[in-house]
Amino acid sequence: MGKLVFVGLLYCLGCLTALANLTDLAEEPDWGRLDSFQKCISKGEFVRQLNEVYCPRKSWWSSWIEINQDSARIRKKADSDDWYDLQFLESNKSNGSSFPCFQISGAKIFIDPGHIGGEFSAMEGRHFALGNDEPVKEGDLALLIALALKSKLERKGAAVFLSRKQNQPVTDARPGDFKNRASSWFGKIKWMHRITEEEKRERIQKKADLYFYRVSEIMARRQLVKKTKPDLILCIHLNAAPWPDPQHKSLVSRNDYHVLVNGCYMGGEMAYDDQRFEMVWRLVNRWEATERLIAESMSRAFAQKTGLPAFAYKGPNALKIGKVEGVWARNLLANRIYEAPVVFLEPYIANSEAVYQRIQMGDYAGHKEINGQKKQSLVREYVDAVLLGLERVGSLK
Ligand SMILES: [Zn+2]
């Protein structure tokens, strides 16, 4: 009898406090942070950003956001009737926000070399080797580019911060710290009993690794962003194409570039309380205007400096932004949780014939002839494209 009462009590507490639906390692959002944005954004601007940038399908957001005449109501928790009411700016009033602008001199720029690299690159899946050649590590290349870019931007009067200066993690955590969390995550999956013990161990290890190198690492970098309060964050990456045959790696011929801003939250992502809050947070801060301005300038600069074609997404996880080709919106952990305008650079296909050869040649001054064309080192071409993109932002208005 006593046990029954106890179970009943727990059940009722469960009804009263709906469980938060959160992404891996995320904390419950503090909706009160939106209070300072009351009556700061008009209904037209809110709805425009929602449709054109953050969530292009009404069916993805309609269970979570209600648009009324005077306010947007945003559901705070999945399975609860608790809503945040964001009052719109009256349409005849102006909030004084002007067209975004940017210039290198005086800007606070945070450069985030993607991934960790070094001894962690294989675990990150950002590492490949062909024969006896030097392995290609995206994290190491990103750091070389970031360091060169930092000194050039500083000479032009910017204050530049790096998320990392070595091929080492920023987070203090390591995969071993997430073993229990990974095991309990798999404990909830029904088909786990059907696989062998060895496969189970491998999967738990992979999940613990992922918590470390992706989630915990990016969360640690987010703290650095919070301290720095930059005007702009540049995430430095190189793209790669899927191997045609993963067993027998052979280089691909595809080579292209693209640039990402934050947006395109899909239905499943909107259902997470933290992601829904972060989307609204980015929207009310109007970071999309700066992100788009910089991304479009970057896209033009990469097309000019590298001569590469722009990549175009086909699936629902990316949304075309504006008319300049190569500029897309995606919802990634880093461009969602870093609290400032974030532009993600994804030039070059590292496992293409053309790029692989250039990576193997390393960094060098001046030009070298490659397949009949005189080319800078890949690192210097990347840095020059970013500089050109940032220099030209002001002249686009
Ligand atoms: Zn990357």
C-alpha cells in the first residue's frame, strides 16, 4: 500500500513539472533573457526572419510559436502549456536599428579554427591518409589558416581572438567523463539487446567521444565567445566529399565552396527547448543581417580568389539565403550557441584531386606551378580570400 502511494506521488509531480526536452548536455534556457527585447521587433520583421531564415516551413514551427496581432507566444517547454509572450514593436514606431555595417579596423573578430586536430583528428573523423602520404587533418589546416589570418587582420587594426592556439581541446573534459552518460543513452534504445557486447562497447565509446569532441568542446568555446563579446565570429573549415568507396579511398573530382549563416531549424530541432530559445535569441538580436552581409561578401571573394564554383544543397537541412550563390543557412551547434553573428566558411573539397595535391605541397611563399597554373599555397589563398571578403563588406551597401 505504502509503495503504491509513493509511486502515485511521483507520477503527479511528473504531471506538474513537464520534463524539459533538451539537446545533449544543454541546460534549460532562461526565457527571462528575452525580457530586454520586449517591444523591440515588429511583427513584420519577426515573421520575415522566421520564414526567410530561421524556419521556412510553417509546419515546423506552428506547434511552438503562435503569431498574434501584438505578440509572438513561444512555448517554453515541450508538453507544457507554459508560454513566453514577446510583445511586438508597434508597426508605426521605429526601434532605430539601421542597416548593418562592418569594417576591419576597430572590429572585434573571434576566429574559431574548426575541430581539434592533432592526436584527436582521427576520433573527430576529420582525418584521412592515402598510402604513405602525410595524413590530412582538417583541424591542423584550420589552425594554420586562423593564425595567418589573425596576424593579417591585426595589422589592419582589428582586435582578434582565437578559440584555440594549438591542436588541443579547449574543454577540460575527456571521453572517459561521458562513458556513463553514453551507456545510459544506449540503455533506452530497444534494439541494443540485439547487438553483440563488442559492438555495444564500440557504440558507447563512439557516443562518449562525440560528447567530448563535439558537444563539450563547442560548449567550452562558447564560454570564450561570451567573455570576448565579438562583433563577428569566423568559423574556419575545409569541406570534404563522401568517399565513392570507403573501403578503397580514391580522390574525387568535385571541388567547390560555400558559406553558411545560422538558420533552417527543422521540426525536430524546434521541438528542443534550448534550440527553440536559441533560435528566438538570434532572431531578436538580428544577427542574421550581419551574417548575411558578411557571408555574401565572403562568397564573392572566394569565387574570385579560388575560381571555384559555389556548392548548392539539395536536402531540407539547408536553406538558400538571398541571391548571391554559395550562401546557405544551416543549424549547426557552433553557429547556434555562439552568441554573436557567426559566418561558417566551407571552401575546398579536401579529398579532391586538386586540393589534396595542394595540401601535400604545404605552405609556401609566392606561387608554384600546379597543373600548368601558378598558385599560392592553399593556406595563403584561403587567408587572402577572407581578407578580400572582409575588406569589401563596406563597399557593398
Ligand atoms: Zn569542418
